[in-house]
Amino acid sequence: MKHRSTRDAVEDLRKDGRLIQIDDEVDPHLEMAEIQRRTYANDGPALLFTRVRGSRFPAVSNLFGSIEQARYLFRDTLEAVRRVIEVKIDPSALTKRPFRYAGVPLTALKMLPRKVSRGAVQDGNCGISELPAIKCWPDDGGPFITLPQVLSENPRDPSNLMQVNLGMYRVQLAGNQYDLGHEVGLHYQIHRGMGVHHRAALDQSKPLRVAITVGGSPAMSVAAVMPLPEGLTELTFGGALSGRRIRMIAGEHAPVYADADFAIVGTINPNKTKPEGPFGDHLGYYSLQHDFPVMQVDQVWHRKDAIWPFTVVGRPPQEDTTFGQLIHDLTDPIIPSVIPGVKAVHAVDAAGVHPLLLAIGSERYMPYLESPEPQELLTQANAILGNGQLSLAKYLFITDDPRDELDIHDIRTYLQHVLARVDWRRDLHFQTRTTIDTLDYSGTGFNQGSKVVIAATGVRIRTLPTELPPGIALPDGFKNPRLVGPGIVAIEAPPFVSTESSRDLQTFVASQTNKLALNSMPLVTLVDDSDFAASSLGNWLWTTFTRSNPASDIDGIGAAIVSKHWGCSGSLVIDARIKPHHAPPLVEDPTVTAKVDARGARGGKLAKYL
């Protein structure tokens, strides 16, 4: 079905038994978010809340509750979109496989956005205070829009729809210092297209015209987060995935998505910022309060049958995990065309997406060498770290797979492959004093941190232990070594309470220099709770890669610098303890937890998901 509105999608899911309607009143202050988190975690359906306290509009969550449900929503268009992307990457494919790509020209006709003078989103007017004020985590700075479609025009070419940027940047509706009902906070991160438009507005000393739309076709939410190949804009992609051209209302405002359920229309003073946040984000921590642009609200529109779609982000997996899976569905086949020699990439959701990236590349430079070491892999690693949002990766593991044996989504097997081959004296390549994800507080400052490439190739150089070696001797304060998986151990370290605690890493490494037991394990992580870290691969991935900054938190047994290259002859050690400068992790409000427990105890269709 080709949905035009959120209600279309809701009724489509309802008919297929993929939606539960909740008719009793639900509180948008933490309760709706808690229900959504539990429902997603228990593989539940979409949720339609018909009575949202304080708002006259219904709300829906978990539209993308699973990859199967997402594929169902786009069942009429997904394959056609995949083929359009393939042709965009390689136009010669049209002539090479004409039958496979016979429908591409028709799909292309549906891709181009078109201007209209009016749209369904203009059926009614309301104020910001009438919208569902959904707050997801106890220390959030206020209610946020969590599925926004932020549209900005290019100040240098304002009438050109192909220059409109569509992004999913979080929007704070109230709180902090905002003029309630007249201002909203607009948070966009580095490496985002809206920044180009903001820069142009600054250069012209003019307000930047912006529209924030919510709802409409679910395809627009996917388009807002989709990393697209050069020359394929978000609006054209949205048209292809929705199965119809995206209609945009032109006027004395930014272009507005005509079929959206809601639209907040206004401008950004390019020189004005206000504190935004905190916000419980997808790494599993709060992103803290910082100054970000402010949108002056001119008007708020809504459809007559409007439904407010929302989601909840937090420590993965959450509903946005499905977005990542859908992106992999569409982009995995085209990666070799985008970055030559790279067969596959995987942003690891369990590690917060950007902190950890896995890649499979190729070694083709000197195939006659009997004992190859990473060469072309390093070129490919640099290409990955220079490519759009992939450049936000903090840890990049890359290896080759000459026999096509690796599944990049099988994280455990992938790590075993790398750890059996990596030579820590040679295969670590750091980038220091660089940019990292805005939401990652493990670095040295806002957007500041480091990266490391771990490149491994060739034959196995070690057998990974599947049990803890006997005779591990630990210095005072270090305890409870736990096996995470073959070759990986987590050790509980003293709490990191001050700058003096940074010496604990060096103390630990020095204590193991002449001891053989621990050095049989290629990777050691120092953590606050080794039982938690070792209890699941997901726990270890989240702990290790969200709580460490490569340049300052990596050390190794037998470390040495040779020709300005750092390496170690023994185990690599990552200090993954919580540090004082880290953002606090997300924790539910116990009162709300008890309230939702009681809701589940009352029975009903929702009970088994709570």
C-alpha cells in the first residue's frame, strides 16, 4: 500500500493485525515512552494512543517495530527503490540487465518532487502547546519531537526543490529558555546537510527559512535518515519509497511537505542560539545541554485527521534499530560501487552505531606476497572515514575476506576473525585531535576526540583462548576477570574518580609486562562491572565502545613507539570505565516503571508486551 498520511499507515497495519489501539488516557510525561520501549523490546506491534493527556491529537509509536513490519509498510516499493539506487550508482546496468531494470524509468518519474499551492497539512491550525508533549527520559530538558522531518531551503537557490535538505534533527518543543509557543530548539549535528544551508544564511546575514513536518508517508521518515549516493536527494528518495511524487507547498516560507500530518513553519536567525537538551539519546546516555539554533515559529498546521507519530531512543536496540536494518537492506549491495574495494560495512547498533564500524575490504595490491600485511585495506579505511556519516566512526575494524566466508552482521565471528590475525605491533592506526559524533562524550571535548583503525589480514597468527588462562595475577584493585568471548576478557577496575585514575591503565599494563598468562588474550577491557560486561556481547560492545576514547584509553602490554608508530607486543587494553566527563547513562523513573507495571497487570491486549 502506498501511504499518503500517518492514518493510512495506521489503518494498513491494523488490517494486518500489526497494531494495538489504547483508548484509556496515557501520560506523555514518561509513561508513553516507557510503554513504547517495553513493546519494542518484546517484539510488539504498532501502538495507537487515542487519548494523550493534554493534547487533542492521537499519537502512534512503533510504526517501525521490526524489520519485517518496515518491509511490510513498503512492500509495494522497496524492491523498486533498491533497483533505482543500483542504477544511480551504475547507469550502465540499464543496458546490461534490461529486464531487471525495466521498471526504473517509471519509478524515476515518481521520484521528482513537485510544487503545489496548498496541501492537506493546511486543513487546521493549532499552537505548539496543543501538540503531544512527549518526554521520554526523566532528565530530558523538555518534550521533544522524535520523528521530525526538518526541511530547509538553500538560501542561494530558494526556489529549487532539488536543493531542499531533509534531515531528522531533534526538536525541543518547550523548556529551558525558549519562549513557549513561539520558539523551538533545533539540534543538528556535524556532517549534516542543514549546516550547508545555515552557513549560506550566515554569509547572507538573512534568516534561514525552515519547516518541521511530522507524519505523512512513513517513507519521509526513512528518507530523512537515509545516507544517499551523490545526486539522489532526500525528496526524490522519499517519492520513490512512498510510490508517489512528494508534493511541496511553495510560498513565503520554506517548502512544506503537503501531505504531512503536522507542520511547524518558521525561520532561524542564523546568529541566535539557546541552550538545548539534555536529551536521552541513541548511545544510551544523555546528550548534555549545549547551545544550538532556535527556530522562530510563525505558524503550526495540521491535517483534519492528524496522528502524531513518535519514537523513543536510548540504549540500543530501540525502534531506530529498524531504521539501521532498513538502510542496510537498501545500501549493502551498492557499497562496492561507492567505495572501491570495500565489500561491506556495518555500523554496529549495539555499540551506539557511530562508535564502532566493521568493514570488509580487499587486498589486491601485491597478491604474489606470501605473507601479506594490510596495505590496500588502509587506503580503503581512509576512504571510509572520509565518506559522509561513516566519517563519524570512532573505532573502525577492517579486514579482507578472500574466500567470501564472513558475514559482516555476525559480529562475534567477525571479531574472532580479526583477533586471530591482528598484529598489535603493526595494525593499529590512530587519528588524534579529530571530530567525533556530537552525541559521544567519551572524547576530549564537544565533537572532539580520536579514532583508531584496526586493520588485519593474512593467515591466523594465534588461536583464541575459549577459557580464561590459569594464573592471571592482577594488581591491587583489579578483580573478577570474565571471559567475554574467544580472545576477549573483561576485568573489573577501580572506579575512575579523578585525573589520578587515568594512571590505573598504565599501572595495570605495567603489572603484566613480564607475565604470560594474560597475554594469551589479545583484547582486554577494563570496566566498572565485569559481570555486566561479560553477560552478553551486546553489553560488552556498548560498554567498551561508548566509554572509551582511542587515543587516551588504549594502551597495551609491551607497548613501544617505532618510527612514530605506536603498537604493543602483548594484549591490547582498552579502558572502558565511566569517566567524570562522560554523560550520565539513561535510567527509567521508578514511579513510572511501577505505573506501567500496574497497567500490564490489569490485562488486555497490551499486557503481554509490558
